Amino acid sequence: MQTSLLNQVPSVSHQPEILIAAGKSERHYWRDVWRYRELLYFLAWRDILIRYKQTAIGLAWALVRPLFTIIVFTLIFGRLARLPSDGAPYSTLVLVGMIPWQFFASAVNEASLSLANKENIITKVYFPRIIIPISGVIVNLAELAIGLAMLAALLAWQRIPVTSNLLFFPLILLLTLLLTFGCAVWVSALSVRFRDFRQIVPFILQMGLYISPIAYSAAIVPEAWRSWYALNPFLGIIEGLRWSVFANAPTPPIHELAISFGFAAVAVVSGIAYFRSIEKRFAELL
């Protein structure tokens, strides 16, 4: 009887070994991000559906918002204030500046609430939390694409000639994406650690709309203020995009673009570092 019972015990000699080592999850963090890519796609697609669910015109809101902003800016700053546009059509000048800014502002504003809105899954299951701000950036790519299509139609209608400068347009948009991701990661983490950021971020973005050269050309900024004004990371992005579209200068704004790239690189590296430093505390902080 004893022998028969021993024969019924399953053999463990062929079971796979499980290694538990300190810091293993830290080393494999970015591999986990790739493993959970389907969750990333699901969260992004879910947020897109929620944003336009039960709306009368749906995704057309991505076209209506910049269109009405252009109309208002053109009437107030173009017709009444008569701000210079460096020889370019004023409406197109505004749209080129509005496209990257609207993408940035929407992504960062959503990032300030993204982790709080996903509290139910953050506190229950494991996944790399950085997926949440990444998905928020991806959601706004749809509106960015609509804005670019709108710009292409406006350039064709106004018969603005296409030059080789336009080849730099995607590279500058990539810089915009880099800066947006870095700021979104920073804001999402700070909004969990300090609840005040959920109120501060919309105010900062509202101020940024006016201190960035969206409704005007940076040429109107007095020379004495140029050095300080160049510290705005969106100056290089917007002026670089306008240079690529209108070819209004013999050389690109290299100095301003270098500052924008520096800000973007610092934002990404430091943002990821800060996010990772408090990621394990998200459940208790929320």
C-alpha cells in the first residue's frame, strides 16, 4: 500500500524552475511594456471611443476646434490688430502653430488626470504604469492627423508652393512628440503626488497658448527679449514648422530648435526617472 501511494505522487523533476531575484522586474521593465502592448492599444482605443461617444458630430470635433480658433485669431489678431505674418496667409500661419500646440496641450492636460481615472485597474492588477500616459499621447495622434489633413487642404487652396524645406516637417513633428511625451510623463506622476497639479496644468496651458508664437510671428518680439523668449521650447518647434512650410528664411531656426530638443531630451529622461521612482506608490497615493 505504501509503495502504491508513492507511485501516485506526481514527479517534480521536470517542472520548470522559477527564479525570484531582487531587481528582476526593474531590469525587465521595458520588456514588460512591450509585452503589455495589447493593453496599451486597448486603453488608447477605449479613450478615443469615450471621448467621442454620444456626441453629435463625433470625430469632427477635431476639425471644429482648430477651425473656430483660426477664425477667431484671424479676426482679432489678423484683421483688428493687424499683426504681421511674414508674407504668409495669416490663417495658415495660425494653423501651422496651432497643430503642434493643440496636440501638446490635449495630451498633457489628459495626462494630469490619466492615472486618477485608471485607479480601478492600477490598484488591482500589475502592468507597467507608464503605459497610461503613453496611451494618452497616442489618443491625440488622431486629432493631429486631422489637423495635418486640414493644413494640406489649406495649402493647396491657397496655392502655397511646396519646397524642399517640407522634408524637415516630419522631423520637427517628431520633436513635438518627444517633448509631449516627456511632459505628459512628468505631469501624470506629479498629479498623483501633488493633487494641486490637476488644477495648475490647465492654467499653465492657457498661459502657454499666449506666450507661444501661435497667433503671431516671433518676429514681433523685441530684440531685447529674444534671448529670454527663446527659452520657450515651443518657439523652435513652431518657427521650425513655419520655415519648412513657407520657406520664409534661408536657414532654419537652428538655435531655437536646439533649445527645443534640449528641453525635450531633458523632459523625457528626467520624466521617466521621476515616474519610475514613485510608480510603486501609485496605489497608496491614489
